[in-house]
Amino acid sequence: MPFIVVQLMAAVCVSVTAGDGIVVPAYQRFRAEQLNSIDAGRLLISELNCQSCHGSFPGQLLAPRKAPVLTKIGERTNAEYLRKYIHDPQALKPGTAMPGVVSLKSDAAIADSIAAFLTQGTTWRPAGVSAGAVRRGEGLFHTVGCAACHGDQRDISVIQAIRKGISPPSDTETEEDEDQPGKPVSNAGFSNPSFTMPLGRLEEKYTVASLATFLQDPHAVRPSGRMPALNLNPKEALDITSYLLRHVKVKANIHFDYYEGEWEKLPDFGQLTPKDSGETTDFSVSVSPRDDTFGLRFTGYVQIPADGEYTFFVSSDDGAKLLIDDELVVNNDGLHPGGFKDGRKSLTAGAHAVVLDYFEFHGGEELEVEIKSRHLTRQPLAGMMTLERIPTAASKDEAKIATDELIGKGRRAFAALGCAACHQFGEGDQQIKWTGSAPQFSDMKSTGGCLAAEPVAGVPQFSLSPLQRDDISAAILATREPVAAQQSTDTGDDIRQIMLTMNCYACHARGSIGGVSESMTHVFVGSIPEMGDEGRIPPTLDGAGDKLNEAWLRTILKEGGKDRPYMKTRMPKFGDSAADALVPRFVKSDQQESVAPVEMPEAEHRIKAEARLLVGDKALSCIKCHTFGRYAATGIQSLDMTTMNRRLRRDWFHRYLLNPQKYRPGTRMPAAWPNGRTVVPQILQGDSAVQIEAIWQYLADGGAAKVPSGLLKEAIELVPVERPIIYRNFLEGLSPRGIAVGFPEKVHFAWDAEQMTPRLIWHGGFIDASKHWEGRGPGNQTPLGDHIMTLPSGPPMAVLVSLDEKWPDTPPRDNGFQFKGYTLNAEGAPSFRYQWSDLSVTDFLRPFVASPDNGLQRTLVVKSSGHPENLYLRIAVDQKIDVIDGTVEVHGMRLRIEGVEPIVRQMDDRQELLVPVKPDQTGEATIRYTIVW
């Protein structure tokens, strides 16, 4: 049955609110006006995972939303929370898709047994969070994308200020509030939309470590991808976790002593008398009654779970030291701003004494302490602290004996009551299977059972609204229509169904559906206000399959993306299933092929040089708005040009540049070719299609593309004026023994003293020496000019018994070549010299006048004490080498070799250009050829 946008339903439908049944974001948002009953029911069947009991459902394009994997759930979830949740899911998390079961509600002991079975052999202990991490986490939660699906969790005064565009007031949660973790944040007066997913009581469910682990890889336990991954790094995951668990109830577990004084380094607090003492839940400066000139000593015991090496992290402003068992592990002493230092220590399982000393002189104050190991996610150390050494716990065997009966009862209930139909517990042969059965969709009734308004014994009880029950019934009945009426043949309808299922419409519009809702627009933030909504609101997906190439579409759906650094909301990763379903349909629905191939008037290297000029500050000035790799734009910092060829399709690129407003109305992207005419007619004959194609080819080099003019603001350009310049430093594409030679004729080369041959030739600017002449001078420098051509590496000469013999691939030095330095002629041009066996070689290159740019003439003089046979010089390697009327054409270069017939030979998948070297009676041979490019 095709997706239908029902315009008349607004007159007959009631609105769907947060209290109306189970929350499925697209259902709550679009049911009233844009989803008919059948499509709505199909969406609910998928998102309630009805297929786990009733088999496949016709017309579904994605696998249903699987229930969380419960294997090892005891390592991440509180047993008491599980017990309450199993007993009555809606009471603990209203709107959840988790059904209740009559027997579980009537007999709490069954829920107790299932919880005991799932969490057997594990312990759960809440951990405190730091105020600094909570503040950072609040910002991340409300900007990177969490709030787009889960709603704004802040105080109403903060929300109202942000929505009005004024500075928000200070957080209404004071430090006293932080000591009352059960106190909720009031947001009375602001209601998150009904289509935001409820978070539930996370502080009762997770530990800091388990929630941080989940946020980094939600697909590990929720494999259907409905909860996407935001590619959070460990620190970001920990900060968001700290914010979400800010109300966790934790007993004091760390002792502190408070001191007053002015220090520039930590004193020995053991020799001082504290002004105050107490107990706290965190290594926090908040225990100090003043902001400056104070010190703190925290003491307690860290409970190490297993033998191993542990890494400890301390960030402080000002100084701090961490000691474990009286041994200094992290030293972050002195006056300085915040910043982590770390140290490692091998520890045995059990309690270890901790001392953390800290002082604050003046200015800002900060203190954070974290721990990590091979099997322990980076997390606050405070969560693993106790005030006293903990007595040895009962052995695992004793614990197992004490709960054997309860665990066994829980295992049987898990298999019999239908839990195992939806949830995976165990791997492979150990996975528990459902022991019950349910009718297939084709055989089941469209009412009663799971859809009954009143609880029915023996079946799951979903908290469906009356409208949701009716919609599911309508979808089931529709499957009994003729097959042609059930299945969509419209690719656009398929795309809508998938985007509804994956909640893509929370951020993206496509067609007349979705996009950021007015009530949530304030959580979409950009870092460049001048870009307006274009810099903070995710782009429309209209024509996405035309704009983005297929490989990149797959990449961003499977792995996420961050190509708009100015946009704080991230493109999350949804995984393989979403990519496999959406990408081919995007391509089929959107892709256009309307731009013909463009015949280019010049060689590729010249085309790219002209394109480099086009995008620079002397022509179209693309660099004013677009970054270029590591180089910032001169104005706003829009999309990186070096990524465009990797992301976009050539056909769309041509059409978009000709008319940006057609593809993104309101964009700040200017039209550089208004009405198809260029604004820079002096470049590439003023041909718009050629200019756009040139830019496309230039950007195909990605990060290796030459930097456009106008970006190298601190360049130290070496300009040969009357004599050549010799520049010896690290050059891109050469060994560390590269030697660049620049000529006033604006034609240059770089000779490699490791390879004994010229490796680069180019035109225009010579070298920007700023990389090596400023600071520590790290990295390799690329030539400053254009038309950079690469010549073959490897031994320049070889003796070949036959022309079928491969050219040596061993380094020249290993082959016996020895560099003998260079000499300068009267004009200052170098002649490079090297020795090989009984051969003495001089290699000299000089400019000569050519068109359209000057060329190079290379002269090699080979002297031998003997008369070597079968000696060859290799001067070119490429996929194809042509010899036409005595001129060799290879990779955009034209070579003319004097007095000898060159040899072109095929070796595997490439061709080589060889010149025979035949010394005369005096033992001397001269090879001379010119290069024009």
C-alpha cells in the first residue's frame, strides 16, 4: 500500500499527544495530518517489534526495531531498576515500547526472579559526577544532536532565554542542588514535543561507566540503529553521561581537609592544620567556601576490580598531585590553567589508599580526576572511591548457591513469558529461546490479544492508545487485500517509509515532510552566526541521491559525518541496514545525468593551475567562504573544498554552480556564472562549462591539491631574480636529501640526492620557506608554483641483459650509487655528480625558452673507464607513452631526445621510456633532452 499524504485527515483526526500511548516519534509527529491509518499501523508494527512473535510483515523495508540485547546486562544496569521495570514498564518510563505482562504485575516475585537471572554474578554501585563534566555535558547534549530526539532537558528560564536570543541566566541548579541529586530540574511552562523520546530514570538505571560505554556504541546493545551513534569520543561520552546522571543519589565516599594560604606549589598539607574537614562525593573544588588562595586534601580508597595496569588522569587549575598507596602517580603541580596529565600504576584487585592534594592561587579553579584501564572505560575516579577499606565480599560460589533457586526460576520465566522472543540473552548455542508461540500475521485476528483494550492473561500488554490499536488493526487487515494493493511501487514512498522509521525527519526535510520543528529549532546551533539557518539547520534531503555520490551516501549513513564544522549538530551513524535500504532508493529516485562530458582545451596540469587561480583571491574568491584543508577561509568558514570531489557527484556539481538558488533557496552561495555566463572571461577562454569542469578536476586531488592564492598569508617566498636559488630542506615527494633549484625564468626542479635523479619539475613560484624558517620547521614543503610534474624514482641507470628484464627496485645506495655533491657554474646553476661502479655521472638541468611556459634541458655526461654494454637511462614511467614524429608524449610532458632513438617498453601494467647509454672510444657518453609541459 503506497504512502499517502492525506490532506483531509486534519478534519477528522484528533491530535496525537505525549500521553497518547507508546512514543514512536514519527507516529506522534505525523499521524494527525500526514500518515493514513494503514501506514501508521505499519510503522507501529515495525517499531513495536511485533515480528518477533508473529513473523514477517508484508511491505516492511527495514528490519523491525529489535529489543535491547540483554547479554551481560547486569554489567550495565541496576538490578533493582530492572526489577521495577519488568514489573511495570510504563510506571517507570511512560511511553516505552516495552510491554507489560499480567502475571508480572500480579506477582512481583516473578519479576524479582527474572531480574536476578539477568544480573546474576554482578554488582551495581552508583557513582558521583563532577560539576565541570555536568556543565560540559549539558552543552553537548543540547547541541550535538541528543536533544533533537530526546527534547530539551534544561530549566525553563534557560530555554526561554535561548529561544528569545538573549543570554541565558545562570543555571538554576546551585551547588546545594548538586548535593540533592534527587531534585528534578523544573521546566514548567515549556513542553517538549510529543514526538521526543522519553529518557526515563537514567540515574536509577545506569552507572557512569555503563552509560558512557553505551553512548559511544549504542548499536552494540541496540542493533537496529534506531538509537544512532554520534561518534562521541570518550571524554564527550563521559561528559554527557555526567549530565544525564546529575541527579544520581550517592553517599559521601571521600574525606576532605580544607586549608587556606597562598602557594605557588603544593605545600606539605600533612604539616598544616586544616581550617575545616568533611565528606563529599567528588574531587571537587566546590567544597571550598572561597574561590582563591586555598588548598584541599582528598583521601579515601579506590576499589580496584581486577589486577592490571591502570591509568590515572588529573586536570587542575592550579596545581595537584595524585598518590596511590603513598606513591606519586600524577604530578600536575605549579601555577597553570586546566589540562590533563596522566600516570600509570599496576594494581591488584581490592582497596588502595588514595591521596589527592590540590591548591588554587588566583583566577580560575578546576579539578577533575579520572581512571581508565584495558577493561575499564575512562570514568571519574570518585565513582570507585570509598571512605574505608571494604571487607572482602562473599565468594562467587556462596553468592551463586544463595540465589540458585531464584535464578533458575527467572531463567524459566524469561523463556516462557515471551521475554526471549524479543530480547537476546546469551550467544550462539547458549542463547535462550522462547518456549511459547503466537499466530502469524496471516492467521491472527486484527483485534484482541496484544491489541485488547483490557489486559489479557498470557499475552504482552502494550500501552497503546485507541488510535494506535485501530491503526495496527488497519495495517493487518490491509495485508489481506490483493498483493498489488499491499506493496508500494513508488521509490519516493519507500524513502518516506524508511525515513519515518529511522526518524530522519527530526532533522531533515524531504518533500513536504519533516525538518526541524519550530519547538526544537533552538537546540540546533551553529558557530558562525553570519551563516544564519544555513549554518545551523541540517540540509534538506531533496535530491540527496543526485547531489551526493553513492559511496559517500553509504559512508555518512553507516559511519556518520562531520563535514560542516560550523554546524554543532552531528550527522550520526545508523549502521548497515539503513544504508542498504536508503542509498539505492535515493539513487533511483533522485539521480540525474544531464551534463555532457566537457572537452578540455589544455593538458590536465594546466587545467588544474587555471582552476587554482579561479578559486583563489584573484578570481572567484571561493576561499573567502570555504576552507581548504587545514587552511581557514578568509571570511566565514564554510564547507572544505578539498572534500567536495569525494562527496559530490560531478553532474550535480556542474548544475549547482550554475544556479545555487535553484538547489538551495536562500543560500549565501553566490552565482559565479549568472545566466550561464562567467564573471572571469579571461580564464580558460571564458567558457563556463570548461571553468566548472576545471575546478572539479582540480578538487579531485583532495588534500594534495595546490593551495589557492590568498591563503598563505605568512608565506616567505623565495624568488630567484638574477641567479638561481638552491634550497636544501624537506620537500614533499622527495627523500630528506632533496635539493630544490629555482631559476629566474620561473621554471624549477628538485633533485633527490638519495635517488640520484630529478624528481619534481614545475612552473611559477619557487618555494615558500615559512614552514622551515619559522618555529621548529616541521614537515615537508611543497613547491609554491603550478604544473608540478613527478619524474621516476629508483636507480636512474641500470644494465639490462635483455629488454624483458625488470628495472631494479632496490634503493640506489644499496645498488652501489654514491652521491658526490654538486658544483656551480658561473651563473650559479648546479651540476649534480654521482658514482656507480666505474661510471662517473654529471647531471645538469637549465631553463630554455618554450611556449606557453619555459622548459628544461637536461644533460647527462657519463664517463667510464671501461665500455659497459646494455646500459640504459630511464627517464619516464607511465600507463601510456607515445612517440610522435620524434617527440615523446608522456603524462602531459613532451620530451625531445637528441641523437639517439629512445625505447618504449611494456612492463606489467605500465610503460617505461629508456635511452641507451653508449660511451664512445674515450669512454664518454652524453645524453641530452628537453622537457616541455
